[in-house]
Amino acid sequence: MTGKIAIVGAGPSGCYLAQALLKAAPELEVDIVDALPVPYGLVRYGVAADHQGTKGVTRQFARVFERQGARFFGNLKLGRDVDLDALRAAYDVVVLATGMSVDRPLGIPGDDLRGVYGAGRLTRALYEHPDAEALPDLGAHPLIVGNGNVAIDLLRLLAKAPDEFAGSDLGPGPSGWLAKSGIETITITGRSAAARAKFDPVMVKELGKLTGVRFDVVDAGDSDDPAGAKKIEALAGLSGTGARTVTFRFGLTPAEVIGQDGEVRAMRFATATGEETLPCTSVLTAIGFDPSPDLPRDVLLAGATDAEAGALAPGLYATGWFRRGPRGTIPENRADAQALAARILDDIDPDLEKPGRAVLDGRAELVDYDGWCRIDAAETEALPDGRCRAKITTRAEMVRIAK
Amino acid sequence: MMISILYGTETGNAEMLAEDIQAELEGDHDVTCENLSDVDPAALDPNRLYLLVCSTYGDGELPASAQPFAEAMDAAKPDLSAIHFAIFGLGDSEYDETFNHGPKRLAELMLAHGATQIGERVAHDASGSDMAEDLAFPWAEEIVGQAEDRLGAAA
């Protein structure tokens, strides 16, 4: 089987898709395009700095380039450097695997106050994404809205003691910021009861290892449902006698962020019995992600030939979070990518006249896979104490090293 | 020797390691590599050595691709008394309470149905500094050496 396939987005979904396509049909020309000069997307900039084991999937992805023959076109932004129509004209198949990266807003009064920050914005800064905004002052009493795994990740990072980042790739800037944060209490709030909280129990159990924290779990309730009971059991297992207090609250529906002089002072919630206001110095939202406005996702999905299978239009497909929405773990995106690979191989009708990668080659600022290997080597050759990687943090430096 | 490497995977890491072990052994042996999801436990062959490579997922659970195999085992209760296996686990000590529970459960399941385990269950830690294959290749060589004595001429 021959054919030219461009995958937009070098995160886990895009890499798993290339892996599955090339495993089934090694002769395909598979090119993975990414707006960043570096591959792996969410694995590099979304998986927590202290979850290096989870990042181990990049060894598989490296092989997609090194052994399976996929090519990386980094620092090439769809819509700016090449538009979707041009890509579709050049390739037999184009797959959108750009994920979702925009923090979903609270949509309540006060959500535009200074001191309200999205989890994506904060974690991008913590993980040194080149486009990240600076890390802000959260004050002594941040309040997290949301209790999915992203919220738990953020909580853990804010609550950890500096020496607990040993072996991570947390950079010197973020490490210093965390060490000087002055955080005394962290409150984490969920809309549902504890039994229906979105976190995985294993994520909460991990919090139990933190040394500098004491926990206060308020009204976790009980549950007849085994999955719910596991969540409650994980919460019940949290103890600790550290100086920082982490409080879990449930059944709180955000109603208003209350400010004074433009700054966050408290958060008001609706509860089952009325309302409750919790004082705080910042509000950190982890309630999901929206698509980037760079691509007309809603229009593409609304007009899709088979949205469930990821078929948007002839020769145009979507996978991962871009297709399904911002839910599901890396393995779920692997399964999704494998199913889409089978569909593409069924559908593909190669046109030998299509130029494929010739339309991308030769651009001055492109970073190819060898370029990424040079960046990777630079990031891992001289390691600071207790770190497994020192990320290059700007595009300009990445591009310079890649050359 | 006839060897079947069977992997239980969720992220693909165990699959990659299984393929690496296959490549390492196939110069000297007849080696196949299959996903546990495609294997019927009642159809295991006493003349083969089974090398299981299995990860852990979630809260100490079997990875998705090992679950149909475990369910078929529970349902059919096959007699595995003539089957020899060894097992290599992949895990992450960040989650220390459930570290390598998936392969542990899979080994227990094989033993409960009468299969004979060769060698010790070895565990790789994704949060450690070793590469999985650096532990798995010597493990596989050692297991195959032991199995040649045990399975003898049959293989």
C-alpha cells in the first residue's frame, strides 16, 4: 500500500496513529507536522513533570521516526505556514490531531478578575512551553475548581516540597517559583459528590506520599457503587501532618468569583442547601479544555461524513481529543488512533500525482527529526541536580540548536 | 526451542518490549509474538515456552489487552498443568502501592490453573533509570536456559 499522509499534531494521538499506519503499511509516506519545533505535544507539555514514567511512551514514538520512517516537520503551523486546503491538495490523507489546549472558562461573574487562572495556562508555564505566559502570584490561599486528574496534578505540584521533584524535569524557573510560592492552604472543590468525582483513585493515593501537607476531606459521604467507593476510600486514606493544608470540598457549584480592587478575594458557590462563600487569593480552574480557534472544529465535525469514526470529509480525518473532546487518557487515544488507522487504510485511494512532502520541504525554519534529536541531546547532556532533563524554553533557541 | 511471547499492554510499551525480546531471541529460536487479547488460554501449547510481558494499569489492574485473556481463563478454567511460562512486568514505582500488580495477578492466574512458572517474576520500573530491555534481555536468556533443561527434548 502506498499513499501520502499528513498528520497535524505530533502529540500522542498523532504519533500513535503514525505508528499504527506504518505497522500495517510500511510503504506509506507519513509526515507529522507540529506548530512547535519539538514533538510529543501533551506528553512533553501536559503530562506532569513528576510523572516521568508516563512519559516513557516517547520511546515508542521515537521509533516511529527512527525505524518506521515517519518524518517530522516541526515549527510548521497550520493556518500560518501552510493552510489546510493546501495540505489536503498535496496529500492523499490529512489527519487533524491537534488536541485541545484552551482552558474552558468558568462562565460566571468575576471569572475575568486578576487571579483567575486556567490549569492549562499554569501547567504550560510550569512545564516551560515556549508560548506560556509568566507564572503569576497565586497568594497564600489558592482555590482549585474541578476535581479531574488535571486538577489533582495541579494540586500535587503546588503542594509538593522542593525536594520531592527529584528525578523530574521541572525547570529552574518553575522550581524556584514553587519554592517561593508562600502557599499555606489549597482548597480543591468539585461540583459533584466525592463518589462521582472525576479523578482516578490512584491519583489521590499518590497525594498521600507528600511530606509537607496535611489533608482535610470534608463530607466525602459514602457510596454503594464500587467505583465511587474506591474514590472515597482513596480520600479517606489521605493523612499527613505537614504545614500546608489541602482541603477537599464536594457538592459546590461555582456561582461567582468575588473580587475587590480587581483582585480575587473569595468564591461563592451554590450548594444543595443554599450557598457558601470560601475566601481565597486566587481561583485556578481545571474544568476542561476547548479547541484552539485556529481550526473550525465545530464546522468540521458538524459536516463530518462519519464523526464517530473520525472521518470528516474525503481525505480528511480527526483523532484524539480533537475528535472526541478533552476526555480520556493516553491509552484511550492509542485505541482511537488504531481504529482510525484501520479506517484510513480501508478508505485510501492514492493519487500518484500528489506532491506530498515536497510542498513542505525546504522551508528555512523547519525542524526535522534530526533537529529534534539535537535539541533532545542538548536538554539531557548537562543535567542540573536532581533533574532528568533541562528543557530548552524558547522557539528561537530550539531552532538554533536544531540546525 | 519454540517460544511464544505474549504481551498485555495498555500504552504499547509492553508490546514494544515484547517485540524487542522477540528480535533478541529469534536468531537462535523459533519465536512468535502475540497480543494476549488474541490468545485463547485453552489453546496454549505444552511444547512451547511462554514468555509473558505485562504492564499494570490504573489502580493495580491488568492492562486492557490482558483482560479478555483473564476473563477467558475464569470462564473456561483450562487445565494448564503441562504449560511452562515466565513473566516480566512493567510498572511505575510512582504508584508504589500497586507497583507491578498487573503481572503479579497474571502470574497468579496462570499458577492457579496449574501452569509451571520458570524463574522469578522480574519487574521494570518506568520511574527508575534502567531501560526495560536492559533487564529483559538477560532475563529472557536466563529463562530460556532454564527452560531448555525443563522442557527438554519436547521442545
